[in-house]
Amino acid sequence: MTILIFFAAHWYLSLFAQTFFLHRYAAHKMFTMSPFMEKFFYVLTFIFQGSSFLSPYAYGVMHRLHHAHADTEEDPHSPSFSNSLFDMMWKTKNYYNLILRRQDTIEPKFKKGVPHWAAMERVADNWMVRLAWGAFYVLFYIQFATEWWMYLLLPIHFLMGPVHGVIINWYAHKYGYRNFEVNDTARNLLPVDVLMMGESYHNNHHKFGGRANFGIKWHEFDPTYPIIKLLNAFKLIKLKPNNDLNYM
């Protein structure tokens, strides 16, 4: 039971960092926050994602390109231009690293306002630090695992951030339903999103890219949105106006 609780905690905390900070804040600026709060969530992202830490800067720039060029040859991660899930993941990794190392030729407009804390990223992206996180996960399992099959969960811990990304970038462009006709293959993967904290409402998000609440129909509950509303109520972030409008 301890291992399953630990796995669930890592899954949802890592996912929260990705959907709240990397996606809705870094890429889309659906809300604003003070420089202190930005650094606070940078550190939380490092802790929650651990060995699979994703740079808010590289993620934000790459995701903006995804929206601008969805399902075209210029899309950094499109199933339509990949031979397999692993081919798409490899292409995404290479594209991400080009942005991270400043070796890209991306237009400046895609980089405007994307958060970047160089010192924090040097620590979080260091391979020794990533290996230390991995060692922590392994030692935790050695201490608390009670069945052999539990160790099969370890690779997901090591690659938690990319795993979350590929679920949406691959499967939500292939399977599910559509509320809106958009100029790409984005679909809503789950009618009730208990797995991806709202991220699976991908078709809704591609239709209304600046809307903080990814759910639209009555059954489409976005678990991240109430947290955003609560942080906004406590003035820890500032939600942009008209971000809670109902569209259907």
C-alpha cells in the first residue's frame, strides 16, 4: 500500500507541476504571478518532477510551437508525422534539447515572456541530480515494496514528465471524442478526467487555447481549475479576466 500511495502521489504532483506551471503558466500565461511565486513554483516543479524535471522555458517555447503548427511538419510532436510513439518521443527530445541549449532558430515571438531561471535549471537538469532522484526512488522501493511487480513502476518514476507528455501528445491526437472542429487532430481523451488533471480535454484546449478551465461540457471536470481559482482567491496568482466563461 505504501508503494501505491507513493506512486499516486508522484504521478499527481508531477502532473500538477506540468499542467499548472509548465503548461498553463509558462506556455499560455493564463494567469500571472509575482517573481517570488514564479521561483516558488519553479522549485516545486523540481521537487515534484524529480528525475524527469522539464525546463519551463523549453517546455513553454515548444508548446507554443505545437499550437501554432499543430499536426504539420513544423509541429515538434505530431503523431501525423511520426512513425511510432517512440519515434515521436525521440523527435520531441531532440527538439526540446535544441531549445534548452539555445541552438534553435525559433522566432523570438514564441519565446516572449516564457519564464527562465538559469541557476535553478542548471541544478535540476544536472545528470548527477537526476541520478540522485532515481537512486532515491529505488531505495524507497527497496525499503517498502512488498511484491516483485511493484518494481515495474520504477521506470515510470524515472520518466514521469515525458510519460505524461506522451499520453496527451500521442493518444489525445488519435483517440477520443471532439466537441469542436479544429484544424488538427486534437481529441478529448477521457469524458471524466481523473487521470490527467484536465489535460485530456485536449480538443477543448486547442479550441480555446487561453482558457484556464479545460472542461466545457457538464461532465468534463478539470481538477486543476479549482486549485487555480483558490490560488487566485488568496492572491497568490492573478487569473486573467473572462477565464471562467462557459462556452456550452
